[in-house]
Amino acid sequence: MEKKELLYEGKAKKVYTTEDPDVLIVSYKDDATAFDGLKKGTIVGKGAINNRMTNHIFKLFEAEGIPTHLVEELNDRETAVKKVEIVPLEVIMRNFSAGSFAKKMGMEEGVKFSQPTLEFSYKNDDLHDPFINESYALALNLATQEEIDTINTYARKVNEIMIKYFDSLNLDLIDFKIEFGRYHGQIILADEVSPDTCRLWDKDTHEKLDKDRFRRDLGNVEDAYNEVFRRLGIE
């Protein structure tokens, strides 16, 4: 698989075309941003960790019947993926109060919910990814009802799989963001699963081992990412 033209460069990845019109190459960067890009920095080694962690976990999803965009890991930082049309919805699953939810609801962080919450944001940088519900998504023609139902089902299944998996690594899955795409008419999981997109706390100490260390200037950011990767046990 050979990289051709740079198709897109985002905050955390570059995307290239290949000789196959149905396949792209994603290259993960060490760049880090927060607060709609107002805060910028570098987390050394993040690109390789996020790439390999995503592929490792996407294989777990595939084994449980959740289709993903993964084709093949090419090297530490690059992966061949199916070319999808991204559904412009950020799908957020929350198991504990944290971040913007805790702030909006006036809650302390770390309160476990009686059941997981699922929410959508409209994926639009100019509008700062506003919170929306299913009715908004339908009214704006962002997705069909069938697609939303499929996304809901997959998101809840992804949550179940990851709670169990991270529990085995002595980590609490606080919340996470995922994205989906359309591939030949099928909804499949895309984007990534990493400390950039998940809040992961040590079950015993409640130490934050995710991007919040960068957002909140908590220090030891690289150590946190490396600790999560170490627990994955990837060769």
C-alpha cells in the first residue's frame, strides 16, 4: 500500500489517497490541541500510541460483530483504512460524570451513573460542535432514522466491550467520543479509540491517564499515554 496525495490534514492526523480508490492511509501526528484549537502542543509518541491502540481495540470490536474502517496497520504511525463518508455526528458515551457534563450539571467528577448516557454533537468546527438530539440530526439531514438507530446500537455495544476490556487493565472508562462513517451504504465505526478520545482513570488511584492531563496542565502527559499503552500489552 503506497501513499499518494495528501487528502486532508486535521488536528491529529493526515489522510492520504492510495492506488485503491476505496482505501486511504491515515498517519497519526504527535500534535495535540484542546478547546477548539486554542491550546496547542506536542505529546511525544502520541501518534504511534494512538495508531496502535486504535487498531488493537478495533480488532476487538470486529470480533464482536461491529464493523470498522480498519484494513491494515502499516507501521507504528500509519494504517490503511476504508474510505468512508463521515456521518457529521460526534457520538459521546458517558459512564461517570466528568468534563463538560459535570460542569453543565453542577456535579463532582467521578460520579458513576445508574446507566450510561449517550449524546450527540453536530460535527462542525465553525459552530464549535454544538450539542444536538436525534430530532435535530433528522431535521438537518445529518443521518436517517435507520442510521441513527444503528449508531445507537453500535455505540452501546462498543461501550460494553470497552468497559469490560479496560476493567481487565484496572482502568475505569469514564467517557469517550467515537465517529461513524458510511461505506457502500453500511454504517461502520471510524476515527480512533485512544487517550485522545477516551477518559481513562486508574481504578485504584483515580489518576487521569488521558488527554485531560494536557487540557488541564496536570503534567506527565507522555507518561500517562505510555502507561495506558503498557497496560494494553501490545508487542
